[in-house]
Amino acid sequence: MEVIGVIPARYASSRLPGKVLLDILGKPMLQHVWERAKKSRLLDELLIACDDERVLAAARKFGAKAVMTSVDHASGTDRIAEAMKGRPADIIINIQGDEPLIAPSVIDALAKALLKDEHCPMATVIKPVAFSEELENPNVVKVVVDARGYALYFSRSLVPFPRAKVSADFKFYKHLGIYAYRKDFLMKFKKLPASALEKAERLEQLRVLEAGFHIRTVETDMDTIGVDTAEDLKKVEAHMRGNR
């Protein structure tokens, strides 16, 4: 089985324009993502899918394989599908371009999930989270899983709602935005119409569940920081300085 990692790198960002090229300790953020992903043991190839010549030039400068894609894509999933059209692959890992702290072991765990479960079309990563302000933050996506480890629902709201007091060992989960797809399913998924739940929550993965497909979840205890704001960037820099 050939496992390909793809980093969708969109230049435009409403809150932090050009964020994939913002400097973090002397390197563009995208380079940090690429260097961490390169340490994965299960990726046979790593590709950056960009939409701007500045990103393409930067990626090639630090030695990455990169391709141009349309500026009109609504999501990273669509960008990856274009980049992988006509390229051989069995499993495709969607590695977010604004996750400079991504752990290589998480990428490998995600790949293993589809390598082991040959009937599952898609997988993603979840992390247990304590009952805290994170659970009440709509920017932190929550997920509920079934007894077999498949996702039941994703929401920006608190799910499940603890109407009664939950036990100390009850697990709430948050979703980490990294995915694995079988290539044939990725090409099918991008053709599915946006679903009602997806539109309501603004969560693309709900299109998969509403269409009746399974999403395997992989639990991790490793956290990451997605960079959406200047404050997020400061948190990443502080973390990296502390781990030098």
C-alpha cells in the first residue's frame, strides 16, 4: 500500500494573511510542518499543494516537492484531490499546513488505522479533553465515538451534553484536524453535495457521516496548536523555544 502525505497550503487567510509563510524561529511555518511530517515512518511520499507562487517558491527553496492547485478551492480536501488526481496512491494523509507542532507518530497512527481496517474509507484523530473552557469553545470541535471507535458526530457545541453528573473517568473528546482517506473515497467524497449538518456546523466531515460512511477515530494524548491568529503564533514560538 502506498501512503502519500499532502499538505494543503493556502496563502490567503482572513485572520492571518499569508500565514503558512509566517516566520517561526527563522523558518516559514510551512517548513516546520513539512520537516515534522518528513519524520513519519509510514509516508512513502510527501507533497505540498499550494495556490500561490510565493508558497511554491518557498516550498521548493527548503527542498519540498510542491504542486500548484486552483485558488478557487473551498477546502483543503478539494485542494488535495486536485493535487492527487492522476497520481498513484492507496492512502492519502491530509496534513494541515498551519499545524507546525504536528507529531510524526500521529501521522503514522492515522495511516495504520486504514492499513488495519481495510473496509473503512476515512480516519481522523481525537484527543481526550477535561471538562474545561475548551469544551465550551465553538472553535474546538468535539466528537462522540461509538464502542468500536467510529465517529458518531462532530459538533462545535458540547457533546454529549452532561445532563447528569458524569463520572471522573468519563471521556470527552476534541477533534484534531488531520485526516486519512483511501484515494478512491477521497475522489468520491469531493463529489458529494454539501450536507445540511455540514452547513449548520461548518464542519466538512459531517458530509461523510450524513452520507452514511464511517470515519475511524484514532485516540492520541498529544496536543497541537493550529495557527489561526497572531496569539496562536506566539504560543507556538514559546513552545518551540521551550523545547530547544
